[in-house]
Amino acid sequence: MLGIVTRGSLLLLYISLLKLCGLICFASNNGTTNVSSTQAPSLEIVPEVIELAVPVQIKMNDINDYREIILPPYSNTRIQLSKYSRNAGKTVGYALVQLHAFEFNVTLSYNSTIVDGGHLSGQNVGLLLYGDGDLYALNLNPQQPVWVSIVLMLYNQSAPVPGGCNLEFPVEVSPILNLTLTSEIIIVDTPAASVAPQFRNGPNGCGKARLQYESYYYQMPSHDFSQRSYFSAIRSVISYANAKSSGRQNSLHAPLLINRHEYGRITGRGMVFVTAVIDPVHRGFSLYVPAHTYSCQPFVNEAQCYGLDLPLRVLAIILAIFAVAEIIVGWLPVVVKCPICMACLSVLLFIEGMDWSGKSTTVEWLIVFMVGAAVVGVLIGLVLALFAPITGMALSAFLTGYLILQTVFGLIHGNFYNLPFISLYIFLGATLIGIVLSVMLPIVLITRSVILGSIFIFYSVNVIFAGHLDYPLRHSVRRLYVENYPYVYADPSLDENDFVALASFVLTMVVCLFLRSRYQSDEVQGDYTRVEIPWHGRFARLGDDEDRVERSTVIAADDTAAYQRFVNEQTVITRWTSGEDDVFESPQTNSRFFRMLRRNTCK
């Protein structure tokens, strides 16, 4: 009995240890993924006063103090700038105190209470001090502690004042950026700066200085919503040296809007923006407070950041399966494939025509026009399928070339529509690729089946893996209804989802083309169908000879069956006699011979 009790106790202890290990693993896994402020380390006891002391060895135009704290719920924390008059001397022009909050908004104020014109609210805020003084960090959330970083930047006396000529924010000098997130793009507006106080001739010196602005951005890894990555990304561009080394410069801006920079929105990928203002006359520079966005709400709707649209992915999987079957089998009739390709081509041509005309429209009317262009393309494709299928095949190859070049340019340059005459170059390149696919590469069986299937596979795989390979196609459409879209900067960098989607597409195409060439005879290079078309015989001479040949069985069981048609044909060996030479034909050659006889008979 004692042994049974002992074994039972050990078993219960073992199960308890397993449960404890499971809980520890679960907590550790959650801690390495999307970490919110509620999953942060244990809250520190924030003192009533946080002292930012100006050091003796000043790092000019750089970070002089940095710390991370957690503001308690509904708290008012005083930030005291000390030793400014003792250590700054006449070399420091002003101090910029920045407050960066993770996930929630905070308020930075000159006063202990909120007074109009004396505070700024947001996730990335900052205020200027010209000597020893106090600022107040307010967390107005009654239930949620907020993890924040406090940064002290010191600039020399020749540095221009960021936001010194501000007309956007209530504080007279607002060194922050105005970030606007739309459904398509990210707009970063920079309030006008003023020259250093010692060089001002008027009240603010606004409009009299020849200041220059440089916009930089830093991209975080996709779907990385942790606090550590957030604060590290901000530090990567918080100083001019860091912005030049870690960030990327965006020199695109719309005419007459030198302080506005627009970026392509990439959902789920964090981006940090900062603007540097330079005074080339007095040789000074300074930076605004960096601004950050994920282009989504990861802590409210996480699925939105990952693109977890289940119905759309199921539809993409179904289309990919049909596209694979179409490449291998070619089961759709030409009167279906040609209209689909022509509909896609008509929509693309309509988009280019609207862009060349310089006319813009709304999204609703654009959808109506694109549907109309697709209907016209279907009618044109139907006519080509009946009377000139070879012409339809050539236009389908042109469509493939157009999409290939558009994707390649997008992966290299991002939004490439700011390049001069880029549409003309794409059309010329698409024509060349179309000729190559139609004439010079028949060995890989380039037909409407391969073209149509590859297009659907490419974009279906992109949707399945939530990639951004379709962004070049989106740029083509957005330029019609987004104002000044050629000046929108889109970063061409690929993430792991894009590489997985590209690898899956390449692997799928290699397998499909192998199966197509392996399990269909070499003569089969066109579109085949078992669907009987009433007018097939009447317009036979106007179509492809291959279209009148019944296609082969898809995937045969072995090599011998792979070369047979399985259309009530018997495998026979024929013999040709010419003079003294006897030539024996294999079953494969024999099958070709009978097909050649049938083609001649039809003629």
C-alpha cells in the first residue's frame, strides 16, 4: 500500500512539473512575439522627479541622456533639466527633450496641468528648453501603464530650431512631425523651421533663411511589434549620424511641397521617419522628433497586420490549383483562355491610357471604367479566339512580358513611375519578351495555357503567403486616383514572406513545366481541348493546327504510357522502305504520323 501511495505521489508530482514547464514555455514564447506593455518586465517605481543632467563632456548634436521608464496609470511625472547653465556654457543653443511611448499616447507639457498652447500629445513628442527647467510627462490612461523612453538632445548655437516657424501645432515651437496615415499612403509633413536664435533678424526669422530639409526613414522587420525593436528603431535615426548610416533618404516630394514626403504603405512593417533641417549659411543642423507607424493597429486588430483574410486565401488556393491543372493539362478551350488574357490586357492598356491623358478619377468611377475595359477585352478575345488565335497567343505573350517587367521594376525601384518614359520602356520590353515567348522558345511549350496559369499562380501564391509582390501592379492603379502618386516613395525591400512566395512560385512553375513537357508529346505545343465547338470545322483553317488535335492524357503511369495518346489508338510499329534502307518507327513517331495524316485530311 505504501508503495502504491508513493508511486501515486510521484506521478502527481511528475504531472505537476510537466504543467509548470508548459506554462513557462508558453510564457516565454509569448514574450518573444508581439509584446504589449502589459507583458513588459515588472514595473519600476518611477520617482516623482526624473533628472536629466547636462554632462560635463557634451556630445553636441547627439544623445546626451537616454533612459526607459514605465509611467504608472494616470500619472504626472516631472522631468527636470539640470546643470544646463553650469556645463552648457555658450556652446549649447538649446536642449530638445523627447518622449517616445509604446502603444499608447502620452502628453508632454511645460506645465503640471494641461494648458492650451503648452503641451503636445502623441506617441512621439518633444519640447525645447533654453536653460534649466521642468517638463511634465502625463499618462492620462486610468488603467494602463505606458513604457516610454526619455531622450535628451543638445544642439549647438548655430543649429536651426526645428518647428520654429510652426503653423500646424498649438505650441509655438513644435519640433515634431505630422504623420497622416491614409488607406493607401503615409504622409509626413514637417513644420517649417527657423534659424538659430542668434541669427534671427525678425521675430522668428521665418521665410528669410535658406534652410534645407532632408527626410530619412528606417524600416523595421515585418510583424515585429515588440518594445525593444520599437525603441531600437527610434534610436537608429534619432541623431544625424545615425540617420545617415542606418536610415535611407527620400528625396521625392511634390512640386512646391518641399516639406511633405509621402511613402507607400506596407501593412505590418514598422517605419520610423525623421527630418533633418540644415542651415548651409551658418553650418548648423538639427533633427525633428522621429515619428513611427506600423501602418496598422497590431494591438487592436492583429489579423489586419498579417493580412489574415481567410476567404481571400481560400479563393487564392482554389485559383492556384486550377492554374496548375491548366498549365499541365490545358483543359480550358481557347475561347475561354483568350478572352481572359485579353480582358487583363485591356484593363492594363486602359490604365496606361488614363495616365497618359493626365486625367484622374475617383475609386468608384475607376472600378466602373476598369470593368468596362474588361468587358471590351472579353469581346475582343472571343473574336480573336474564333478568327485569329495566333494573334491572341501573341497578345497573351505581350501581357506576360508586361507583367514580368512591371514586377521586376517594382522589386528593384519600388514605385518606378517617377522615372521618365518608364511606361514606354515597359511597352517596348514587353513587346520584345512577347516575341521571344511566341517565336524563340517553343521548346518550353509557351502557350496560352502556360501564360494564363503562370499569371494566376504568381498572384495566388502572393496572396497565400501575404507577400507584397503585387505592389507594382497596385502602383499602376493607385497613380490614377492618389494625388501626386509618382512622388510617393515605395521601398522595394523584400521580407521573408516575399522570398517564400517567390520561391514557391518558381518551384511550382518548374514542376508544372516539367510535367507538361514530360507527359505530353513534343508536338503538343498549343492549346488543346476535348470540348466540341460547333464552328470548329468551319473556321479550322483560321486557327492553330494544334487546336484541332485532341490533347494527351495528363499524367501517365509510366514512360511507355507517357508517349501514347490513349485515344483508342493501338501501339503499332510501322516500317518505311526507301531503297535498301528499312526505317522502323517507334510508337511515339507512329502517333505523330497518324496525327499528321489527320491534319492533312482536315485540310
